[in-house]
Amino acid sequence: MTTSTGTVQEEGRLYDELRRALEEVEEGEQRQKVLNRMIRQLRFAKWRKDRMRRVDAYCQRIKPATLWIILATGALTPVLLFSMFIWVSLWVE
């Protein structure tokens, strides 16, 4: 997961790429296509930054104990589901 600093760096990279792309492309329809594509990428980066702000804030203040509980739960869930499947299969027979 990227942090907000990573998102800012991504936006800066996209602006630099936009500047270089516009310098390389001549005037006309091709330049407009390149410009529209880059504007879409910048809007998506801004949208993602706005949407991920809460997730990034939560990840910054998560405690190690909570992280271990999340990891243990995720690791044990398939074992529990498989055990239930076996138990139900034996019960149905």
C-alpha cells in the first residue's frame, strides 16, 4: 500500500511525464489525445489519494497486536472452513 507521500510523488511523476509528452508531440489532434490521456491519469491519482486517505491514516496508527490478530485470523480462516467442510461431509454420510 502506498503512503500519501508515495501518491504525491506519483502525481509529480505524472506532471513531469505530461510536460515531456507535450513537448514531444506536435500541435493538433495527437497532442489533444495525449493531453486527455494524461489528464485522466492525474484525475485518477487525485481520486485515489482522496479515497485512500482514511486507509492510510488507519495503517499509520495500527498497533502491532491488532496486526497480529488480523494476520492470525486470516491464516486460520481457511483451516476452520476446511474443517467445517470435512465435518459436514462426515455428518451428511
